Amino acid sequence: MLVSRMVSCAGMAEARKITVEVPADLLEKAQRASGEGVTGTVRTGLQLVAASHAYARLRQLRGKVRFSKSVAQLKADR
């Protein structure tokens, strides 16, 4: 079950308030791993899902992008 509504928080982009049913043991494991509360754990999890999708898209480009500088030139430019 997912219930959501839009909320505006100071200093944050527009956010959605959600209610999600998750297995208690999964939430406990995730909270122990993240060291955060429920909100922080859920945010971290959502960020990881979004990042993994972006990384998968980048991996699809592997070998298809040509750079004008070599690795040695890039390292020397640090």
C-alpha cells in the first residue's frame, strides 16, 4: 500500500510524503546498515536505486565514447 501527498520543506526541493508497508525485518536490517532512522534509511535506499540505474546506463556506453585526451594527460591535468 502506498499513500502519498506533496509537501514543501524548508531548504528542500518539493517532497512527497508517503506511507509504505515494508517487512519489519527488512526495515530493521536497512536501518542498522544505514545507521539512520526510517526516513533517512528510505531516502538512502531511494538514492541508491536511482544511482544504480544511472550507473547501468553509463555502463551501456562503455567502449562507445571516445575522449580527446589520454588517461596520462587527464592524470597530469589534476
